[in-house]
Amino acid sequence: MPKYKLIYFDGRGRAELARWLFAYGGIPFVDERIDFNDWPKHKANYPTGQLPVLMIDDQLLTEPIAIARYIAKEVDLLPKDNLEAAFCDALVDNSVQVKNGWVRLG
Ligand SMILES: N[C@@H](CCC(=O)N[C@@H](CS)C(=O)NCC(=O)O)C(=O)O
């Protein structure tokens, strides 16, 4: 099994889904949290200048939903049937749109 390190700020936010999926699968991971006050020192080290990122051994994966989809596959939560999997993607994409609208209002 690869070594996983999830890097985010000290909050739930866009990393919590990944944490839940690791917990669901019983997969150990390093839950590294950066103090937001220190963020300006770190920002340039990340390809998109944003968090979360997931280190998979020495490879770096950006984008919270891509990270969640990857872990969901690793813990065998995705249907094998492509159409069933597309229904899951549609639900996730729709909930992201709802969340984005809510964040904009907040
Ligand atoms: N591209 C990501 C957004 C990631 C994001 O906005 N991360 C925030 C924390 S929740 C961040 O890194 N903020 C610090 C910054 O932009 O400098 C998505 O579409 O979900």
C-alpha cells in the first residue's frame, strides 16, 4: 500500500471527505495541517497554490474531488458498472455545485 499524506489547513473544509474515505477504508494516512497564518510561506510550494493536496508516496495529487474520487476507488466504493459510476459522479458534481452556491452566499 502506498504511503498517504493529506495536507490541508486545520479544519474540515475541502479535506474532510478524503479523511472520511480513509477512515471508511481503514487506510492509515498522515493528516498534516498547516496553520493558515503560515500559509504565505508554503503557498508557492504547491502546484495550484491551494490545498488540499494528497501525497501518494512521492506523487502529488491536487483538487479535493479528484482526491476523494481516487480514495473512493482505492476503498472499492465505486460501482464497476460505468453507468452506475456515472450516476455517482453526477450526484457528486451536483452536490459540489450546491456547495459552491452556498459558499458564494456565505
Ligand atoms: N480548486 C479547489 C479549491 C481549493 C481551495 O479553494 N482551497 C482553499 C482552502 S478551502 C485554499 O487553498 N485557500 C488558500 C489560497 O487560495 O491561497 C476546488 O475547486 O475545490
